[in-house]
Amino acid sequence: MKPALRALSPASWRQSFSLDGRDVARWFPGHMAKGLTKMRSSLRRVDALVEVRDARIPLSGRNPLLQESLGLKPHLLVLNKMDLAELSAQKKIVQRLEAEGLRNVVFTNCVTDENVRQVIPMVTDLVASSYRYDRQEDPEYCIMVIGVPNVGKSSLINSLRRQHLCRGKATRVGGEPGITRAVMSRIQVCERPLMFLLDTPGVLAPQIESVETGLKLALCGTVLDHLVGEETLADYLLYTLNRHQLSQYVRHYGLAGACDDITSVLKQVAVKLGKTQKVKVLTGTGAVNVLQPSYSAAARDFLRAFRSGLLGPVMLDQDVLQSCPPSSDP
Ligand SMILES: Nc1nc2c(ncn2[C@@H]2O[C@H](COP(=O)(O)OP(=O)(O)OP(=O)(O)O)[C@@H](O)[C@H]2O)c(=O)[nH]1
Ligand SMILES: [Mg+2]
């Protein structure tokens, strides 16, 4: 009988992910530092900040640097990509954010525009309650959209324009981090009230808090995959799915069972998808080409399937949430 997968029992699965030797510092490209300097200098012109985070990492997806240098303005937190997030602990997430001083939070999906209509009323209320002077004298709102790369900042701007102006795209969107490279000019998103948004490039902190936080950020596509290594990232994804008992990947790829060994999983995925590569092998009679599974192509497919929601919704910050002190609420 062919052993399709080294199907280990969950009891023998990894309890932690081996992180040694990974240099998270290299994941911070230079253009981000420039973006941050430009954002600081544009800060005077803005009435409030809209911070966008990936709803799958509502806590680890923060950039402490942004809060430190831009945190003096009224602040709305948009937890975007809610369609990809497992939100059964939504109340706990909101409580935890409140404890960090983030009281204005909205969950959105900028592809389907879900909850996006709540953003402008929340921003106007926030501005009205934060400034002493009468806004009637200053009918324009200028808001800066901030966040780590690839969380949907530009998508939010486009979604707001669809909702309030019935107009199309004003700013470029893409599946990779680093699509927006410069602090853009003001983009109108609403007529009444007259509101302009400044799109900004995604900025990661040069020192990511821990390698695990770095891997979560990478899984959500905030750094280029090759900087981390596609197979490493696929391994962290497998470890995460198994730890959260999410076995949709087994059905998606028609595997024999859940497994904690990335080499076995990628081999099966490559064979199922027909992703093979020619490799020269030296034999006694000379070199011959043999077809081998392409582990890197399988890793890319595994990551793509996860990021497009095909492996089911996840909450990557479950560990951080579980480490919360119990709520004092009844
Ligand atoms: N599933 C899902 N995908 C989304 C959502 N919002 C945005 N995206 C996708 O996420 C990717 C990144 O979106 P962008 O709007 O370019 O993100 P950004 O934050 O502006 O990225 P940078 O400019 O690179 O910092 C794109 O492929 C979007 O289509 C959402 O709510 N759900
Ligand atoms: Mg952008």
C-alpha cells in the first residue's frame, strides 16, 4: 500500500514553530522609511487618521512606529478583510483593542464594500468630538489612511468612492505589498461632508516585535514572500492551520489526511496539481533528466489558496487573545 501522507496523529504535531536563524530585519525595505518621513510631514494637514489592519491579525498587525509618530491625531481603526478572518472572538478583540486605547473600530470588506458606509460617519463624529473649534468654519475634512503593506488601504479609498461618489478607482490596488509607493495627493471620497483622503504606502516597523509576529505579517502578504522564503512560509501556514484544527486544506487538495510535515504535504500538492520540474540526476551511465515535484510551486499555490480564503477563515492572533486577562464584564 502506498503511504500517501505521513499522517501523524495530532498528539505528535509540533507544539511550537522553530524560528531560529531568521533575520526579520531584512524584511523592511528602504522605501518604507521614506514613506514614513513624508507621512510625518503631511500630518499637519490632516484632521484624523484611519488606520487599516488585516482583521486576521487585529493585534499583531499594528505598527508601533506609526502609533508613536502619528498617534496624536483622532484615530479610527478599520479591520479589513473581515471575509478572511474567523471572528467568533470579535467581542474579545474589540475589548482588547479598547484596553489599548483604540475605541473606534469597524470591521470591513473592501471588495464587497461591507460596512464601508460606517467609516465616514465614524470619522466625522470622531473629528467633531476631538476638536474644540466649530467645524462649520472648516467644511473640508482631510484624513490620512495608514497601515502596514497590503492590508487594503487603497481598496478602502476606492470602496468609499464607490459608496459615496459612485465613482471608480482613484488609486492602484494589488495583491503584493508595496503597490502604493508615495504619499499621494488628496483623493475625494465624499461630497457631504466634503472629505479627502491621503493614500500612503504601507509601512512596517524596522524592528518587528518577534519572529512569530513577522511570520504572521508575512502570511498576510505584508512582506514579499521571497524575503521570508516561500517554503518556510508554507510551513508556518501548515503549522498554524493544524494548531487551529483547520483541516479545509486536506479537502481542498484531496489529501489523505491532516499532516504536520510540510515536505509530505508539498509533495502531495505538487503531484495533485501536476507541478513538476526537470532535475538532472547523475547515474552510472551519465546524466538523465527526471521529473520531481516542484516544492516551491506547491508552496506558492498553498499560500495563494490561503490568501484567497479557499482554506477557510482564520484568526492568526488567537494565541495573543488567549493570553489576555479575563474580561471583567459580566
Ligand atoms: N479578501 C479581501 N481582499 C481584499 C480586501 N481589501 C483589499 N483586498 C485585496 O488586498 C490586496 C491589497 O489591497 P491594496 O488596497 O492594494 O492594499 P494597500 O494597503 O493599499 O497595499 P500597499 O499600497 O502595498 O501598502 C488587493 O489584492 C485587494 O484586492 C478585503 O476586504 N477582502
Ligand atoms: Mg496602496
